[in-house]
Amino acid sequence: GPLSLATATTAYDSGLLDAVVPGFEEAFGASVRTLPRGTGGSLETARNGDCDLVIVHARPLEDRFLRSGHGLNRRGLMVNDFLLVGPTDDPAGIAGSGPRAAFRAIAEAEAAFVSRGDRSGTHIREQRIWEAAGVDPGGDWYRETGQGMGDTLAVAEGLGAYTLTDRGTFLTVREGSLTPHVDRGIDDPPALLRNEYAAIPTNPARHDVAYPLAMAFVGHLTGPARSTIAEFRVDGEIPAVDVLANE
């Protein structure tokens, strides 16, 4: 059967997977079934033995998954960064701030903020920034969508709200008038905004999975597809950089 890949919606929404999968399918005569589930959902899918590998971006969850023995051989794939985007008129006055100060200002202004609320890598990072800012978000100004990144950007645009997004999906979706107010650059983002993606095969000792094919796919991503990842552009802009180049 096909190789089943559960993935962060951000890796899917940005179009990057569409750029690297066909080369693998051709080289290995295999088809890939992509399940965009978000990081939390993808790891859950692997824990249940329902996918051969995951592409995810939340290191604490990845480490727990590896320690539990459900996955093995984690490989870093690429890095991009998170942006804080919002209405053009920037009601909380966060433009140019760092992530902590920006989140604090949004809470103090009770400016509308949309959270994915879905245990995705992006949601987990958002929670980490609130914590770093010393804010426990809640109240009418704070809403959860329970949806993927593209849909959440659309909701933020509709409500005139701020949201945290990965660069790749934001460049792809370009939702209406949403404007990046906190953008520290993809080359050297601060730790709170750095977003690393990794591939982790499901452990064949625990689950009936296509492990050799999963490892072949990881090998493809970290080998032949690296140039595709490096050259991938959205509207002429770089949505992610090769993590291996920086190690």
C-alpha cells in the first residue's frame, strides 16, 4: 500500500510537500498518502500505528513520543519561523516588538487574538509565548478555532484579529489585509520564534508499519530533496531553510 505520512498542517499548507513527494514516488515506485493532522494529531496517529511516519514541529512533544518508544530515528528537516500577524492598523501597537512584549501588549489592550487551540506545533508555541510573557490568555478577546493554519488565518482576517502563524503558510495563503507586525527574519529568529520541522518514522517494533519505506522517504528528504527544499519559494520568498546546512 501507499506510504502514509501524518504531517503538521503548516508543512502541508505551504505547498512544500507537494514539491518533494513526486520525486520520491518516482524514485521508489511508491505512492504517498498525506494526512494533514497537525503535530499533536500526527503523533497521536503514529501512537495508534495508523501512519508510517510523521513530519512535526514541537520538540517537547517529539521528545515525549520518542521516549515512549513509538517513534525512532528523528531527523531535522528544515527551519522557518513564526510571525505575529494582525490587522494593518495594529490596534495593540506591537509593530517591531519582540514576541513577549507583543503578546503582553495584545493582552493589555484586549485586542482580538485567534488561537488554533488544536495542540498543533503552532498552538503549543503560542502557549509557550504567553507563558514567557507572563499572561494567562482568556476572555472575550481570545478565541480558539480548533482548525488548521490556513483556516485560522482566514478567521483572524474576518475578525480583524492577531494570530501566530508559520512563515510558509502565511506566504502561501496571504489572507486579505493581515500584516506581519512581529517578523524577526528567517535567518536568525529568536528561540521563541524559531520553528524546526523533523521527520520521525513510527517504530516497527511497536506497530505494523512500512519502516523501510519510511526510512527511504526520510533519506529522500535529507538527501536528494534538500536542493528542492532550498530552492522552494512562495511568491519569490523563502518559506523555510535547510536545517542541515546549519548543523
